[in-house]
Amino acid sequence: MPKWKIKEEDLKKKKEDAYEYGGFAFAKEALNLIDNLERSKQILSNDESLKNSESLKKTLEHFDIINKDLISVFSKNNIKPIESLNKKLDPNFHQAMIEIEDDEREPGTIIQEIQKGFTIKDRLLRPSLVGVAKKRSDKTKKDKENKDNLKEK
């Protein structure tokens, strides 16, 4: 095969990749919008002076609309959120940040999502930051049993 043919194929592949993933850096930065909306919702929801107010309810509804619109725009551009809760930890898509003792779920099952992850086409844009289940240690089980016994007395 002539050398020019290989180079032409390489150029074609690079051109396709640039077209498919050219917005990768922009998309990664745009995820901050979703993160900041979520943080704002949490801060407002936890503000005691706003709790149970009509203003808070309307504000949170508007934040949800904006969030859905952002996710829709991302989706149209092949940027999709990674579904993590109640799934097994996959190091290709998830980063475990904390282990949480839980005897009811299989160890390694994701039980908390700290930050949502996203893919762009078939590539990871950002991993999900998650909390995973682990079995209670014998010491923790004994401590819990002792507390339960004291409550009964």
C-alpha cells in the first residue's frame, strides 16, 4: 500500500474525530452549569428562612425547567448523563468517593451520587462521583447491637 494512502486515511480519521468530538472541552466546561444549578437548589432548599415558602417552590420549579432544558440540549448533541444509582461500580464510568456501610445491598453497589457523570458519544466526558455500599464491620455490628440492647432496657 502506498504511503500517501495511509496518510490520507489518517487524515480522514482525524477529521472525523474532530467533527465528532470537537466540542469535548466546551461540553466539559458546560457541565459546570448543571453542577451550579444543583448546588443552588440544595442551598435554597436548606435555607431555614425560605423553607415551605411559595417563593422557594416557584424558584425550584424554574431551576428544574432550566436543568431539563440543559439536559435536552446536551442530549441533542450526544452528551448523556450516566445512570449510576443502584448499579454496580464500574471504574470506566464511576469514581468511588466514599464507602457507606449497608448490609442490605451488595458491596460495590452505588447508593449515593455525589456528582453526575456524562458521556459524549462513546467517550467518557466526566465520571460520576459516587458512594458505594460496603458490609458493616464486625465492630460496627457489635456497637449497633449494644446500642439496641441498651434501648430495650
